[in-house]
Amino acid sequence: MILNPSILALLLSSLLLTLLVGHAFLTGVRIADKWDITSGSELQLDLERSTYLVSTIMNMALVVQLLSLFLFIFTADSLHTRLSGAMCAAGSLAANAYGYPVLVLKIANFLLCGIWLVINHVDSRAYDYPLIGPKYLLLRVIAPLILMEAALQLLYFMSLRSRALTTCCGSQFDSGSGPITSVIVSLPPAFALSLFYACMAAVLASGIIFLAARRGALVFGILSAAALPVGIVSLVAFISPYYYELPTHHCPFCIMQGEYGHIGYPLYLALLGGGVAGISCGVLASFRGAESLRSAVPAVQKRLAAVAVALYAAFVLLVSWQLAFSSLRMVGG
Amino acid sequence: MTPGIARYRNILDFTLRAMLRRRGKNLLVLTLFTLVIAVFASILLFTRSLRHEAGLVLKEAPEIVVQRMVAGRHDLISAEHVARIASLPGVRGVAPRLWGYYFDPSANATFTLVVPPDGGIGEGKARIGVGVGRSRKLFRGNTLVMRGYDGREHALEIEALIPEESELVSSDLVIVSERDFRSLFSFPSGRATDLAVTVANPREVGTVAGKIAELLPDTRTVTRDDIIATYQALFDWRSGVMGLIFASALISFALFAWDRATGLSAEERRETGILKAIGWETADILLMKFSEGAVIALISFLGGCILAWLHLHFFWGSLFGAFLKGWSTLYPYFRLAPVIDPYNLAVLFMLTVPPYIAAILIPSWRAASMDPDTVMREQ
């Protein structure tokens, strides 16, 4: 096992989070079982108070998840000197079977925590807690995932061996590598480019239509959810090479390094933030029926859609800027 | 200003005033948290500075060092090997290096004696690192006397002090001419301490090292990448162990903060009761409690970082530098330039702030969800 303060910080924070979310999970189970809004019993009052605890814990979970996602990538990046063959985070993550699953879980948990908090926010706007059912159902999904993330992260760091042989991002994000990455990397640039712009245009258009006409929130949510993987695939397929100005270098982690002005951070933040806001906007569409939420849902949806459109637009602008001014040309002359 | 921000501003305003009213209690938590953060910040800062120094040093290191081994121990290498290695394809140059350690009883420190590869220093002269100068109270023009392996005393005139670009490496250095070196240590002629190999293409370092090991089975090759990785592993591991040791301090502090947040005074309970009675919601009180935590965390974080910086800059990390540096007593003391980077700050934040927030989370919720009438009835 490799031991250093950043690994310690990651393990400690995920341990804390697991304990707290575990507590929230148990409270949530109690709430879901015993909830009776019409009752004025001591138990019901107690449960209503407990909802504040659960939402406070989830607030903290969201912040810690976001920080630990970036700290995890950064730590993996700084570990590459300790592993033979690794040149950035890609190699460190591939050093054993747990690296990439942890990363995927970190992203998924961040998204789920964000969606949970949006639902919670809407729920607290109504007098009769209409979303208590779906909210605690979602919590039952999130809690095991956070536990799984903590366990896999521990396994990942425990089974890292100094000087272990791994691959560098140059060979990992290469057409001869694993089935998924090789498909992504060997996508024809013109096709990847048009897929990216078509998807982003659809998201932005549906968002603007929703903002103007208050219709199609579900479509917007689904498109936002689709834009997230499309964005990541595009980052690997052509956006990163444009930043490196090297058509063969597809690594999605190196763009976070100082040599490229840490441009990866705003890109990923815009993509993740847009994803959370857009998906939540779509999720809220299914809660419109509740009587007590008649005014709250549209107001929150409007704000979410505006945030999602702004972040996705920022992402597209950042990418387009680089495409226009990079000295690399992968499409046309 | 939007109503949301105005609301938060008012709550923050109230929080700060309430905290000032309970100065004693908050000051205690603040001081302890600052100290805990200062310890972790010192460890991180110290390690970062050591890595920085090691990086500076190793930038100039040869790509491959060839050492002769006898029964698993490092031995002197014959100069005849130079030509054999130089004939390998890909090798740009091979230079025999002369260096060694000299224990100086009067300074109670070990000096590193080095002969520059290009000559460049006259016989009977020496250039010394600032650490050597400090420990023996020597200046330019003075004489450095060393006892040779033949029992005689060797006097060297100090030509200059080595400018301190990187004190970690130059601090204990004594640069002498080849002849002085050989006579001081009774060093056999035709032998060198080791060989420094430079390689034309940096990508071929591994291959060339492998070929040398094959050609000269009684030697071992150490590449620069190996050294960098080892240093990093060493510093990382040491700071990790230190972090683990001080984790107990962190946990004790979290328990203390938990206890403090749980044991509300009668006055605090009354205050919460009155606030609720005049229309504050549970969420507002929770926000107030967390603002309190955030204020304490922020001030302690900044204070801890500043303390750590002072510790390193003015006291050379004297509290636990010996453990992190490793050479302890036999090393001339040296100063490190503190290097602060955002990555370290993020690690420090993740290491110290979430435990504190987690500790006050449940007590804060308990305090915020008290019923006003229960509290009032207690009076």
C-alpha cells in the first residue's frame, strides 16, 4: 500500500461520509416506514425533525463528493511517478482493477447527491412533504453506492504497489487498447465532432424551448443526461487532442495539468454542473402532479434549466474556442 | 441584493455577534483547531519543500550511475570500465566520479567530499557549503583542517563558499581537487567511487542500463528515475506515517468539538428557544450553527497555514523536521524555502475540515430542532 497525506485525506473523508450517509440511510428507512403526515403524534414530529438532519448530511455529502472527485484524480496524477509506465492519472487508475470503478462511482454519487438535494429543496417548499417517498427511495440507492465507493477506494489504494507495471495514457487511449476506448479513439473526427455539436445543439435548443414555452422538461432532462457521456466521449475523441495539439494524444486527464492551464477543471465542472441541473430539471417534471408543488416545481425548474443551459453553453464555447484557435486541424484543411 | 443573500448576510451577522458574546468557548475551539491544522500543514509543507529541493538536485544528476558491488556492498570501481561502457551504442559519455564522506568530530557532522569532474579547483584549495562554514565557523580565506586516513592533518584553504541555491544538497559539501581527495582518503589510483553515464536519448535510459548490467555483472546501475521515485516514495511515506500519528490528535479534537457542540449552556438553549419563538425556522438555526462552524474552520485553516509557514520559515520545521529529513544529528542544519501549492491546500482542507464539520453536524441539528416551548418550560 502507498501511504501519503492525500490518500489519508481521501480515505478519512470517505469513511466519515459512509458513517454519516449510513446514519441518514437508517433515519430514512425509519421515516419511510413510519411517516404519516396526518398524524400529530410525538413520533411524527420526531420524524419531521429528522428530515433536517438527513438533508444536512446530504448537503455535506455533495460538497465532499465534489472535492474528493477532483482530489482523487489529482492524487492519481501525482502517484504516476511511483508506478512504472504511468505518465498521468490514466496510468495510475489502470494500475489495478479498482481505479476506474472508483472514478465512475465518484462521478455517479456526485450526480445522485445533487439530484437528491434538488428534490429535497423542492420538497421543503411544500407544506405536506409530498416527495418523501421518492426522496427516501433515492437515498436507499445512494447510501449503498457511497459505501461501495469507500470500499473500492480503500481496495484501490491498498492494492497499489510501488513500481508496479502499468500503462501510460498514450497506450491506453490508443486505437489498439480496450474495446470501448479503442472505439472512442478511432471514431472519425468529423463524425465525433458532428455528434458532439448535434447533441449539444439539441440540449441547448430544448433548454431554451423549455425556458421560453415551459414545455419539454422531460426531453431536456433526458438530453442533458445524454450530453454527459457524449461530452466525456468527445473529450477523449477530439477535444483533448485539440488542447494537446497532438492528434494521437487522447488522454482526458492530462488537460487538468498545469501545462494546459488547468483547463480540464472548468471543462469538467461545467459538464458535471450542467448534468446535475439538467437531469434534475427533467426529474422534477414527474413531480408536477402534486397539488402543493404547483408553484414550486416550475420556479425551481426554470432556475435549473437556466443554470444547465448556461453551463453547457460555457462548455461548448470553451471547446469551440480551442477548436477555432488550436494549431491542430483534425477535420478539413 | 437578492433576498437569499440578504437573509444569509443577516444570519451571518447575528452569528458573528453571538460568537463574540461567547468568546471564551469559541476561542478554545479555535486555538485547538488552529494547532491541529498547523501540525498537518507543517508536515505537508515540509514534505513539499523537501520534494522541491530533491527535484532541484536531481535535475543535474546523471541519467545512470554505475556502482561496483562486492558481496552486496558498494565498492570502488576500476577506471578501465569507462572505455567498455563508452563503447555501448547510445552512450554519450562516461565520467568517473570521486566522492566520499568525512566525519568531522569537532562539528559532529558528516561532510560530503566531492571532486568536480572538470577539475576547476586548485590543489590545496576547497570550496565549502554554507552548512560546513556554519558548523566550523569558517569564512573565505580561512583554513579547513581535516585528519587524513594516514593519520596526518591536511590543511585546505577556503577559496569560496558555495552559493545556496539548494541548501539541502550543498549544505554539507566540500569541493576539493582530485589529488587532495586521493591523499586525504589514501584512495587507490586508477579507481573511482562510481561512474556517471549520460545517454543521448532519454527514452533509451532503461535499455542502456540493462546493457551495462549485462556487460558488467559485478555492477549495479541506478537510473535517475529510480532515484526520483525512491525519494518521492520515501518523503510520501514519511509524511503519511506522520499524518497517521497525528490523526489521533485530529480525532481527539473532533471528539472535543463534538462534546462542546453537544453540551449547550442554558443561555444558548434559551437563545435558540427565543429565536424559534420569534419566527426563526429550524433551517435558519441550522444555517446559523453551520456558519459558526464555517467561521471557526476558516479562521483556523488560515491561522494553521500561517503558523506552519512560520514554523518552517523561521524555525526550519524544528519540531519534527528530523524525522522527515532523515539524517538527523549528523547533518549540518539547513533552511528550506516553503513551497505552497493549491494541491497541498486541498489535501489539508480535506484532511482537517470534514472531520470537524462531521463532529458538529449531529449536535447542531439537535440544538436546532429543539422545541421552543420545551426550552422555555425549563426556565
